[in-house]
Amino acid sequence: MSLFTNARRVIAGGVNSPVRAFAGVGGEPIFFKSAAGAWLKSEDGRSFIDYVGSWGPMILGHGHPAVIAAVVETATQGMSFGAPCVLETRIAEKICELVPSIEKLRMVCSGTEATMSAIRLARGHTGRDIIVKFEGCYHGHSDSLLIKAGSGALTLGVPSSPGVPASLAEYTVSLPFNDSDALTTAFAKLGKQIACVIVEPIAGNMNMIPPEPGFLETLRELCTASETLLIFDEVMTGFRVAKGGAQSIFGIAPDLTTLGKIVGGGMPAAAFGGRADIMASIAPDGPVYQAGTLSGNPVAMAAGLATLEQIDVPGFYESLSTKTTQLITGLANAAADAGIPMATEHEGGMFGFVFTKEKSVRRFEQVAAANIERFRKFFHAMLAEGVYLAPSAFEVGFVSAAHGDDEINATIAAAKKVFATL
């Protein structure tokens, strides 16, 4: 009996998060036993160069000594208190220092919890119900955010998962990402009814799609004019594309920001925060209720704080960006040499590639129209060469500080071999 078959006996779908099941690429998922630096080791003893990085958190690589030491030291003093601890304050101070738009914050346990709470806060603070999101952007699995676009840009959204009430979808407007005209039309029609707009400043859940010039600027202007709160979902991009997140790259200050992944250093932790006057609406200071038994638990705070201290050193992001550029340039050249059309993107320690003839990808429909079957073949062939990529054509990849020339050159060599067979 395979490990996956055995897991399916007692775990729904055999996994605790759907993308792990390899449904997007076929076959059975690999069960991992250990990890160190840029490498993963499977239960059957195989080793893989890792570009998933636990879906983003492992920016330092797996098992970084400073993070492990912080976790071990903290765990010996208590796993969780259900009461305040100094580590919560220390990591909050560090986040506010690195992301100036965040004046106050609240720690939670997952990115989904952060975005869900930020939206509730936005609705409670503004007294409005309607939210705006964008097609292809993923903000977790809370009901309000599992809504896809209707038949037109301004029609009511419809649930994209059973279990989401159709009545709830009436309060969610889903627009095309990077479409400033659709955004302007929506605000002209709904204006003061919109509580918030939530967006990934660099979309990372429909592969990697950066904003068109002027898109985020238009969004900021419209939100300000309508007194609508702008939420940047930086669960993925926060501390990944730059020390201050994507907002520091584009020079745009959102009203609220959601963070996750890296902020926990590999432990379950996330945060949402922003302007102090907005955060004052959260209980116990204000009427908007939000709570969490394990929020701010000392072990997760220790892991997150140790990680943030490691990335806040001169030259860290320059080095990380150089590694990512080296990797993606090598992959692009290998594809071109083999006559395989492929569009690529990268920023900081985050990268994406799409098998398409288009020079650049800026819309969800472009990714959906790409050669998904070629990606499936590429994924499995790279796996056979000892390279672990995200098991979905709609996910991005991550480079860590632990990736060196040996790992990157081995990955490029593997890609050259694989491209010759596609």
C-alpha cells in the first residue's frame, strides 16, 4: 500500500491542503521526511532541490540554525500560554519597522485568517458591505473570498465552491486583474458602497503576474476618493519580493496589509495590520470582534522574529534577487534553445514561468490558455531529475538564501535535459 493510499484511508483526499494531492499534474504526491537548506528528502530516500519552500516561508532555507535555536529555546519554556508574551510585542515592533504602512497589527495563525479578519475589519470600520476582489487572486478559503466573477464585469459574483451561500456572493464584486477601466467603472457605479478592495500587489496564485503600470496607482486613487479601504494581500509577497514587501517596490501605501508565510518562519503564524485608526476598531478597543486561541503563541513568534532578523541585514535581498535572476535566466535560455515558448517573471525570491507564445502574461485568461499539458510533463520530468517544483501550473516558485550555484546550475542542467524531450 502506498503512503498516499494509506493516508486517504483517514485523511480527506489524503492531504490537508488540496494542491498537495498532485491533482493538477497527475500521479501521487511525494511524502517528505526531512529538509535541510535547499534540499528535501523523501520517505523513500530520494533527495530534491526544493523550489516550493513550504509554499514560501522558507526564505532562509530549511532548518536555519538561528530559527531552530529560537524555536527550541522558546519551546522549552512553554508552547502556548493563551496570554500575552513579550515575543508578540517584539515581532510586532519588527514588522512595523519593516513595513511602515503598518502602524498597528494583530497576529493570527494563517493567511486565510488574516485576510478574513481584515475584510471583517474593513466592513466594520466603514459600515459598508460590498468588497471588490480580482479574478485569479487567491486570498484564502473564507466564504467571502471564494467568489468568481459573474457573466459581466459588474454582475453579481457567484460562489466558486459548494458551501458558500449565493446570498453572500451578492456582496462581492470580482473584476479582471490589471483592468483599470473595469475598476473605474465599478467605482463609478458603486462608489461609497464599497468597504474595501483586496488585491495581491503581485499576483502569485495564477502563476506570477505583476501589475500593469498605473493599475495599483489607479486603485489607490479610487479608494482614497471613495473612502474605501485598500487591502494589500502580501501573505505571499511580504518579505519575499523585498524587505518592505511589494508595496515598497511600487511606492504605494495600502490602508491594511495581510502577511503570512515568512512572518512565521515556517510555523503557523500570520498578521493583519495598517493604519492605527482602523485597527482601533478591533476588539477590545472597538466593536469588530476577532480572536484566536493560539494567535501569538511564543514558539511561532520566536520562529518568525528570528527569520525577520536574519533577512534584515545589508545585502540580503540583493543576493537573493541575484540567485533568482540566475535561475530564471537559465531556465528561459534553456527553453529558447529547445524552441519551447515560455514567458517568465521574477522579483526578489519569487519566480514564475508559463508555457505560452505570448511575450508576457498579465491576465488570468492568458495563464488559463497556456500549455498546461506541457507543464505537467515538465514537472514530472524535473521531478525525475531531482528538482521539486510547485505541482501546479498556476503556482509560483521560491528561491531561498540557501540555494547556491551548485543547486541553481544543477536545476538549469536538468531543465536543458528535460526541454530536449518535450
